[in-house]
Amino acid sequence: MAAVRLEWSQFGDFDSFDVLRSNEPMDANALPTPIKEGLSSMYYADSAVVESATYYYRVVAIRGSERLVSAEIKVVAERDIHWDKVVSLLHFESSVSDEKGGVWSLFGGASISTSDKKFGAGSLLVLSANQYLLGPQMPALGLGDFCFEMFVKTSKNTSSITLFDNRYGGVSDGFSPQLSDGKKLGVYANGAWLVPAVSITLDLSDWVHIAFTRKSGLFRVFVGGLKKAEVTDNINYSAYRTMLGNNVNAISSHFLGGNIDEFRITSGEARYTADFTPPQKAFLAG
């Protein structure tokens, strides 16, 4: 299924937004009927489109009796060819909403930040001890292929950091990417270091795309689209829950101290096995 995701900025106070779509350029003096009315958010996912087709969009901002019409944009509908294998996708626009319907909960004062984000309107902010985002129980990864990926940014560089931890139910449930001294990345799994914690040096002072994949028993780590590690991984991972931005066993000290945007879990598909260009926009939903 193809989808078009629209995002816009708000300058001033408005009551709501309408979204207009056409197969041809729109006449500003004869606008079509909106496809969505009364939006309070500044984004909209249009799934009633055909893959590779071209569409034209405008957004109408409404305040009282005033209606302000945006400029027109031209869009070619795209889709995620692995959407059927995505089990979780978080954009962090204005709340913790999973495009796959899972329920995630903020703990300890973790919040959505609108002041610092990679794409869209917001990002997950985990700044201090005991803060994290906890997801629902997910089906077992087993021995299959997978891809966990995210954009991350942190200024915490003097102590341990955990990006996420899906060992919430037990040691063999999943794995946990962790940084020592804020810059040495490793991956802990099944009671030992799958990727040693001094293997990869990285700078997270600006947004970086990081992906953890497994394909046919080979676990790989990618930073900024570049493969940084490749090791054998034959762990049979059981059902799991993901703690995002903190560590199951040390939530008072291994917190992220920064932001996460565009977190996606794909089960049954590794997505990346060699160097690639990191995504240049928010992950597609559909």
C-alpha cells in the first residue's frame, strides 16, 4: 500500500487544518472538497493513493472565520516495500503513537520534544535517570532476520548510555546497544557482549542514523549508513518488550541523555547488509 505523509509548520494560532488533494494542479479560486477536515495536528498520512501516481496538495489553516490556503506541492506516492514486516514505527510527532498500533508508555518524565528533532514535529527526549519509553510485548524474533533502526542525538559523553534494551522479560529476549564513555558503541546480548563495547567510536553530538540488523545469522551494526561491525549471531531471541532510551538493569545510570527520532523495528527482513545512504526523510508508513 502506498502512502503520502504531509507535515507542515504553524506560525500563529489556528483552530484547525483541512487537507486538499487533486490529480491535477489546483485552481486557487476553485478548490476541491477537502479529503480531511478539522485536523488539530500538523501532519496527515494519506493512504488513499496509488503507488507511483502524482498528486497535488494544499493545506488550509482555519482560525474563526478566516481561511488561509497554503502553496501547492507536487508529490509522487511512495511506499515501504517491507511494510508488512514492520512491527513498530514511532515518529514522535506530538505524542507516542505507533503506526502499527502498539501501545507505548512514557516513564519518569520522559517526554516529546518539539525543539529538537530530525524529521517532523518532535522527538523522544530522555534526559535523566529513570526516564524511558516502554513498548508492548512483541512476537519472538527467533532465529530470523531483523532490523532495528533509529536517529539519535545526545550530549551525554562522560558515562554509560543505552540506546534501547529489549531484554525486558529476560536475558535471552533480545539485545541492548550500549555506549561506554558516551562514544564507544557495543551490543550486549544473551549475557555477553555480542559486539564488544569498545568496537565502534562515534560522535552523537548531531543526529546520526544507527541500524542493527541480522541476516542469515550475521549481526551487523551500521552508523551513518556505513557498516561498522559484523559478527555471527545464532541467538534464538524470545518474545520481547523494548525499553527505549534506557537500560533494563541500570535505569538510574545508563539513560540516554538526549533525543531519539524515527524508531523502527522490522522483523523478518534485515533491510541493510552493506553500506547504504541513510534515510533522508521520515520513515514511510505503508
